[in-house]
Amino acid sequence: MENACDVGNCNKAAPQTYTNTLLMLMRLFLTGVWLSLLLSGIGYIFWQSELKFTMPTPVPVHYHDVPIGSIVHAGAEIASKNHRPLLIHFFNPDCPCSRFNMPHFKSLVKKYSSSVDFAMVVLTDKDYSADDIREKYNIDIPVSFNNEIAGQCGVYATPQAVILNADSKMVYRGNYNRTRYCTDKKTNFAQIALDSLLAGNEKSMLAKQAYTAYGCQAPGCEK
């Protein structure tokens, strides 16, 4: 009498089916792990390159605020030589936000250089020289690497603008624009502050976003 499946064949088929099921489950598990790692990597890259810059820069634990109206001794290296207002550009060559902001900053130098002095304070732990910065960004202004100037101005992020009047009084400290590429002309905060100062008004009425630092943490300000 013949059976559809004799006992010997069924006993052989059962272990094979079990093994195939285990292999399939293992493949699914490894595929899930690989996809999780891939999505985590994409999320990390997005955080590092985009998302974290849409939020305010963390304030350092031991940060001491410097009130607007304080006198800032910028030092002979970058101080105005002509008793004119001075815009100090705090910059980090390794900060994406600083690099995106550079065309806007250069446009301000071009537009206001007849009535305002400009200087750059480079906040970096890399080995650059002043000539390196001027040549790389094709800009002819004083460049300093003295991070004590940032402390005097209460700056802990890049890019940031500090505007001093002709008597070295700080009348503005904050962002250039609400966008990384400075594309929103209505929120050209530093330019608005400059126009206000040159018009004889040191107290420009700007949105809170102008004064809340966005961008990269300055080296040494991470904690």
C-alpha cells in the first residue's frame, strides 16, 4: 500500500524545513539591523549638517553675559584707526554656517567700508594665519585669533556680529540673518543695526531672534 509521504521521507523533510525557516529569520534579522544602522547614519548626518543649526546654539555652562552698552577694548590689532564704528565678524572656517554667511559679510564690507571699519576674529583650534584667511576668502581686513575678544563681547558661537560705535561701546551683538544663507532681507539684523547706528540711533528695535545665537559652538565653548 502506497502513502503520499512515507515515514522515512517525512522525518528527513522536517529538519530541512526547520533549517530553512531559521535561515530566513536570520536574513530578516540581519536586514533589519542593516536598515536600522543605515537610517541611524542618515539621521546623524542630517543632524550634524542641517537640523542642529535650526536650533539655538547651546549656552556654555560658565557663560557670563556682556550687556549691550558695554565698552569693548578690541585691542590694537583690530581696533578702529579712524574713530569710526567697527563691525567685528566672529568666524570659524570649519563652521558650515560661517562659510554660508561669508558672501553676505563681504557684501556688508563692500557697501559700508567708507563709513564703518571691519575686522574678523577667527575662533578655531586649527593652525591658520591671518594671511591664510584673507587669501582664502579674498578679503582685505584686519584678522585676529585672540579668543579673549569673544569673551569681552559675550560671543560663544559663529557666525556672530558685534558692532561697536566710535567710542567702542557695543551697540549690537547677534545674528546676521534668521537664515543660514542670509536670504531673508527683512531679517538682515546686523545690517539693520548698522543702518540704525549710522542714522544716529544706537538702539535698533529688532526681533528676539536677532540676539539668540544660532550656528556653531565656538571651540572651547562646548561645556
